[in-house]
Amino acid sequence: MTGALRPGADDVRLIGFYLGKVLLGLGLVMLIPALVALFLEEWNQASAYLIGASLCVIAGSVGEVRLRTRQQLTWAHGMVVVALAWLVGAIFAAIPMYLGGRFSDPLAALFEAMSGLTTTGMSVIHDLDHTPVSEDLFRHLLQIAGGLGIVIVVLSLFAGGGARVTTLYTAEARDERVMPNIIRTARFIFVVAGTFTVLFTTALFAALLLDGFTPPRALYRAINLFFASFSTGGFSTMQASMIYYHSASVEILVMLIMIAGTLSFGLHLALWRGDPRTVLRHLETRTLALTSSLFLLGITYGLLRAGTYEDVGPLFRKGVFTLVSAVSSTGHQVNVGDTYLTDWGVLAPAAIVGAMAIGGMASSTAGGIKAIRIGIAYKTLLHDIRRILLPEAALVVTSYDVGRRRTLRDETARAATTVLLLFIVTYLVGAMVGLLSGAYDITQTLFESVSVGSNIGISIGVVHPGMPDGLMAVYVVMMWLGRLEFVAVFALLGYLVSLARGRAAT
């Protein structure tokens, strides 16, 4: 795919070939809830997942057999593959969801699938409290696949040759390579996820047993809670979310899992190697520590001023948990959505919105603008102030630590600022569309828009099964844009425009 030339058949074949591998992987994911449904005699769900898996395998096999090409994967191809993978993957994932009969129309099923893959965690499923086990399992598996990076995970398993998928790793908004090559990076991510799965699921299982759950129910809840929390997805098996458990021990464990999910895998590697100094020096760690402390002060003061909670216990369990849920972009809730409007005053919800906008760390399962961009924007501001104050002949050099020292360059500052502004524009567009629906005020629509656009999932009540179709469609696009942080989607749009005009830019 070279500049000033029309994309050839080999370009389309290459994109279709890698997209087919993603669908093969998604088909294998669907087989897991299909087997569970067969075992539990959930026949309707079993047939839905078998149909969905078959469609994925057929589409993937066609790509494997008919579209194989020796053309090398370039940065432009990678961006297009990733943008299509998340969109097409959500469409295929929506098929068994809709066939299962839990959604009012295909758009609602697509919303749920996109919410799962992008680890947003907002749900429009009907009668969530009585959802079949296999349905819950599939929704949570989508979060794990999306949180770990569906493209890189699938391609590292099926494509071999890490050099060919390096651009895909970057295109998935992951700009930190943990290991020397992508395959080893993917394996390390699996090791981290697997280790935490065993440790935290066991701990949650024990906590739920002590809270009176039977062993089968405790294991079922523990697995789903871990999947939703570590992927920072936030899907729940109950409409009441974390309120259902009403357990301080479960909430503490879930907070620890959410924090683990929002750490970049590079920092996980540093901790794994016993190097906490790298974590403490990291720009993202310091940025999140500072911003979270400020937001916590705002939440605490706001709640005390509003008289919402007078004791330290409820203040910690409600305020701190909600802050961690927002910063980690998980979206677990210990409050009914209306509470943020009726009981939390003004300052505390505003602090939550700020925390949701920033989100977690880059190269993690978290969403949002990312702490690295906020840190770079701050460093850029200080750099510009120093340039103004120092003599014109002075050489101003600003550096920052992201596991190693880096010099702040103009292109880095410009890229961070551009994405930051794009997120803000997306939030405003989503809020305006919500207002145009005529059912909500600006407080509700802005809160919900930031939550959706940052892939957070904390809802103030706008997202529900009966929400307007137009707003639901806009939210689907916002989740897609937010998860890919715009670049891959813009590359896809540019590629489509180039096809239409008869030329393509690399």
C-alpha cells in the first residue's frame, strides 16, 4: 500500500487475512459458553453460541484459505486491521447475543458486544438478574479478550512471527513493549493474568463463602468479579452491581484487582522483578497519585459538605471505591445511579467525572485519556514556561521517566495534546446528542458521555434497555473511538477515502 497508488488486491487480501484470524479467535471464545450452555442445558443459548462460533470459523477459514498473501504487514495495514477487528468483532459477537433473546433489537446486542470488547461495562440487557450462566460468561470473556487486546492476543497465538504484528500492538493503543518482541510480551501478559486469576479468584471465593454464599455460587461470582475487575470492564451479573454483595471484604479485594488492572504491564514487569523504584519514578504513577489525591479531596469535601455520609466507614466504602472504579475505568458501582444526582451534591460528581476522563495507564486494560498524556501535557506546560523565562539563547531540555529516561520532543507533546483534545471533543459531542434526545439534562448527559467515551461504565441512569436508538448508536461509536484512541479509526477512514478517490497514503 504505497503513497499515491490505489490499494491493490494484495492490500485488501492482507487486511482480510489478518481480520479472518481475529474472527477465528473470537469463534473459539464463543465455544466456551456454548459448552457451558450444553452442560447446564441452556439450549437456546447453546444454539446461539454454536451458530455464532460457526459463522466466525467460516469467515476466518475463508480468510485463511482464500486470502493468504506474502505481502508484508505495514503500519497502514495494521491500523486498518485493528480498526476493523474491533468493529467487525463486535458485530459478530452481537450475533449470538441477539439470538439468545435477551436484547430488544440487534442494535442493543451490538451495544452490549461493543461495551464488552472495549471494557466499557455498560449494559442494556433485559432482566440482568436472571441472565443464563453461559450468557454472563460470554459477556465477561469479551471483557478479558478486549482488556488484554483481542488483536495481539489472537495473532500472537495464530500468526507466529512477532515482527509482523508489531504494528498491530501499537495500533491497539499500546505503545509500551514489555518484552523484546511481541510474542514474549503476549506470553508475559498471559502469565500475569493467569497468576492474578488464581490468587484473586481464590481470595474472592473465600470472602464470598464467609459472607454466606454456597460454594457453587461463590465460585461463579468470584470468577465473574475477577474477569470484570482485572479487565477493568465492570460488567456485573446483577443489576445492583457491587451493591448486591454489601461486603467490605469483597469491595477491598475488588479494589485491589481494579488497581492491578489499571497498572501498565511494563510496571507489572518491574514489580515482578522486584524493582519498585521503577514504579515510583514512572511519570504515570506520579501523575495518577497526584490527580487521584486531588480528586479524593474533592470527593471527600463534596460528600461532607452535602451531608451525604457523616461516618468514615460509609465515606470510604462509597467515595474511595467509586474513585478507584473511575480511575481504573472499571465502572463497578456501590451507588444507585440517581444517587450522584440527588445525594452527592455538585463537587463530588464533578471529581468523579474528572477521574473518569483521565482514566488509567497506557498499555494496561484501562481506558480514558490516560495518565501518560496528562503527565506529558503538564511537562509541556512547564517546558514552555521555562522557555519564556530563560534567555532566548538558553537550551531548554525536559525529560520524563517511563521506565527509562526520555526527552520531551515536540512531536510527543503534540500527539498527546491532540488525543487529549479529541477525547474532550468526543465527550462534548456525546453530551450534546444526549441533550438532543430530550430526555436528559446536561449534568446527566455529560456524566454519561465521559463515562462512555472513556470506556468507564459508571452510569448515572442514561444507559438502560429503553434508551433512544440514536443515542445508543452514538455511544457505540464513542466506545469504539475511545478504546482505539482515534488513531486507528482515522487511519481506516483515510484508507476508505483513498479507495474512493483512487489513491492511498501510507
